[in-house]
Amino acid sequence: MLVNEFDYDLPAELIAQEPPARRDAARLLYLRRDTGAIVHTSITALPGLLRRGDLLVVNDTRVIPARLLGRRVPSGGAVECLLIVRLDEEGTFEALMHPGQKLKPGARVVFEGGTSVLHGEVLERRFYGRRVIRLWTEDQSTVDTVIDAIGHVPLPPYIKRSDRPADRERYQTVFARARGSVAAPTAGLHFTRDLVEALGARGVDVVEITLHVGYGTFKPVRVEQVEDHRVEPERFEIGPASAAAINAALDEARRVIAVGTTTTRAVEAVAQRHDGRLVSGSGETDLFIYRGFEFRVVSGLVTNFHLPRSSLLMLVSAFAGRERVLAAYRAAVAERYRFYSYGDAMLIL
């Protein structure tokens, strides 16, 4: 299958640059998998579109302010560092750093903000401009504390503005607990505590799993054939209670509805390894879901609208069919939906 089969036209003005005034102000496009029928509604209508016994699975990962701005030592030249993956508990990370050509192993950097200071040393050069960097403090502060104090929210590259203090809250879901992501699981951004309560009153249970979203979520598909693409590994954790709840829903033929492509990949990766069952534990997955994939857990999906030619669009198309998904996207464009991370939502059942 060719990657260009997942292209579509999107006017630039439909790429959301700001979050909506309220989390639950998003519009919702409801797509029926069986007929391709489309209903235009709002995220607050979600409880009425689901049924008693449905199980909603959300991702409780927390975005860290992973973009650090500082200077080289001793030259004072500006340096930017985007922390991608934590490699140990001592403060070693894989990172994208700029200007890369001047940041060779042994290079020293410093990041400052108010009274907080974070020191760094480049340990290793890797592919695509990546570096391994060790971070430390020279006072009693922890590395995580200083990152939280001086770091910037790593907004996606298609949001053409600098982060603001408000993004620290709006680019987290209400479920955010386990720190470790460099991008939000954006389908969860639409949920409020009131909406979760309304779902509970409807008889829809909500359980949490963790998948830490890596920079690979923005990785362009550079190959021509879909099958040649590789997804970067991401860390996940599924607790015993969540695994048991999902297995019970499957045993009782109740629908399991994933909130987001990240949630989908985590639960399907575990089920793939355990004969369709969820097993508690942690690990990594590089599961790439595209046409022909057998979904063994997920029977419904809440998701945002994704970039053309992206692995996330391929996942959604594998779930609902490429033609129907692209038709829904064309309808969303015609109806002036807002796209991508801070945009509107889609429900597929």
C-alpha cells in the first residue's frame, strides 16, 4: 500500500493554534464503521452515544516541559534541547539539540530560569541530530524539579507560536499522572471531570493505562510503501485492575472504546503478545497498526484528526477503513472542524 493513499487537502487555517475556550467545547464527528454514516455533534454528547456496559480506556501519561533553552559553556552561544527519552534515573536523556554541529561529545551547556540552574554535558552523538545528554544540578534540587521549573511545553511543530503558561495545564489531560511524554495523548484533552461523571451515570466505566508518547509521534513517514515504515518504541504500563477490567469486558462481549491512538497501540500490543488477553506489567512497544491488522481488544475509538500521510491516520484507517475515514475527513474540512492536537474530535463505533 502506498503512503500517498493517505493524503488529503487541509486548509492551513483549520489547524488549531489555540485550545478551545473550554475542554468540552470540542465538536465531535461520529462515524459509523458499518455504514459510513456521519453525524456532526459535540463531545458533550458522548455519554448519549455510548451504552451501559461500555468500557472507556484512557491514557494517564503526563507531558513534561521537555523543551529547554540555554547556552553553551563557555562560549555563551544559544542552545535548544528537546528531551525525548529518559535513559536512566540519574538524569541521562536522549535529546534533539540545536545547533547540532557544535554540540559534540564533551560539550557543556547550562539552562537557567529564576534561581534554578540545570547543567548538562553531551555524552554521545546519534542519528537524525540526536544526542545523549547528562543533566545535573549543583544544589539540593532534583533534575525533574528544575525541568518542571524552567522547561517549556513542547507544543507540536504545526502550532506556530511559542508556548504560554496556560499551555502547562491545557496541554495535559485531566487524567495526567505518570510523567514521561513529550506530546499529549490529545484525544483525552476533551474530557472534563463533569464529562467523566456523566459517562459514569450512563453506566460507562473508565479505566486508565499508560503509554508515554515519544517524539516519534511526529516522525514523518519517509518511505513510499506503508509496510516499510517503522514506529519508534514507546514505554507503556498497564496495572492489574485495568487489565482485569478490560478482560472482563471482552469476556462479557462489552465494547472496549479506546480514547486515542496511544491507548489503542498499548492495549493491542499487549493483547498481541498474550493471545488476545490483557496482562498487567510494563514494557515497550513499536507496534505499527495499518491495513490488515486484527484488532483484538478495541471495538470503538475516540480520536482527534491526524496529519496526512501519518502513521496515526493509517491506524485510524485500519480500524474504520481508509475510504470511510478519508470521506469523514473531507466532511470535517467542509464543516470547518479544527484539526490536530488542539482541534476537534472524532468517535468511531
